[in-house]
Amino acid sequence: MDFTESQVQRYARHILLKEVGGEGQAKLLDARVLVIGAGGLGSPVLLYLAAAGIGTLGVVDDDDVDLTNLQRQIVHATDTVGMPKVESARRTLAGINPDIKVVPHRTRITAANALDLIRDYDVIADGSDNFPTRFLVNDASYFAKKTLVSAAILRFDGQIATFKAFARGPDGERYPCYRCIFREAPPAGQIPSCSEAGVLGALCGMVGSLQATEVIKEILGIGQGLAGALIVCDGLDATFRKIRVRRDPGCPLCGDRPSINDLSIHAAS
């Protein structure tokens, strides 16, 4: 594609990278990414993907901006309290980069709409704050054959991984899905939410920035991605662990004899 002079200046530091260059930046401008949640993780993901020039950013969230969000949800501001999060995010992102298109989806992702929501996007970035949504997004992404970059945070801890169990790695083996690591959601109330246990705001930025980086790497096909690996970080100890994860042949979704063949298991969600 032909860049305008403004775009050459805006993306100059990307274009200088031999792993990106003009061709890679054109890929980013053509890319479509759906971000689930405009909260603690979704905020830095959206900000960095918008700045990077991701051509179309979809945002899924059914909540309104609350004052308690502003300690970590940096895509929102004090003057957007009470506004739908997707609209607040759209306004902020438009101010960062007028090149891109932001598509607000003011809804909760459910079994009924998940496949329709993700169908038109290349990569899914899940920053949701609850297990039922994480499992639903994993399953829907697998059925739709969409690359999923998933992250989670609580208190001072975070984790991030990429899932594309429909694809094979360099060794010829299929990658794992989220259920290969976490078979099913824990019982309600067993693990507290951020609203119950708290979360360090800056940790959201750290993990969300890693998540945005992995999304960009997947679009460009550069570096070593996190498919088949899980990064676990401890913000208090300032430690990162990268754990190798293999596909589970007994996985109910992507295993040899799957028992989950559609999204009906999530019908009540």
C-alpha cells in the first residue's frame, strides 16, 4: 500500500524495524482485532494496538465507566464516568490515531452471539475478568479458527498465553487450547474477583502491554509467539516464568475424542 506522508511519520519507528518495515506496517493497517473487555487489560491493549495502527479494532463490553475503574482502566477518563465503556474507549482511541476504525460492541459476549462477534476479526484479545467468559471465548475462537491471545490478572499476579489449537507448531504437533491447561471453570466463589481481592493498577499495564505485543507478533508472523507456552508473572517479586504447555489428548475441546462440539455448554451463560 502507499503510505501518506503523515503515516510515514506516525509509523516511522515501526518501519525502521527490519522485522516490520513498510510491508509489516501495511499488514497492521489491514488487520482486524477484537478486544474482549475495555477494562484493566483491555485498556492498555486497545491503546497500544491503536497507536500501532491496527486498522480495525472491535471492542466488546456492556458496562459503563465507574470511578473505581480509573485506577487501572486507562482508556477511560474522569469526564467519561457514566458513559458506556465502548464509547469512552472509541473517543480516546480516535484521539490517538485517526487512521483506524473502532467498532463498539456494547454487549456481553454469550454463546448466542460469540461466533457472530468474532467471525470478522483476525485475532481475538481476551481481557475479560471472569472464568465463564474466558472459557467461552476460548471455545468460540477454536471453532472459528481464530488466534486467541488471552491474559488474566489478580492482585499482583498475571498470566498470558496464545491459543490456536487448530494449528500445528514447527514440530508438527497441534498447539494446546485454554482447556488443555485449565480443564473447566472453578466453582463460583472459589477464586475472588478483582473487585473482591483487588489488583495493582500498574500490573494491568504491564500484562496488557505484553498482550498487545503478542497480538502484533501474531499479525506480523515474527518472533516466537506464546502458542504452546504460558507466561506467569509475580509483580511483587518482579519475576517472570515461561512454562511450556502441550496439547492434552484428553482435552474435551481439542483432544482426540472431544465432548464439546459446539457452544451449547455455555448456553446458560
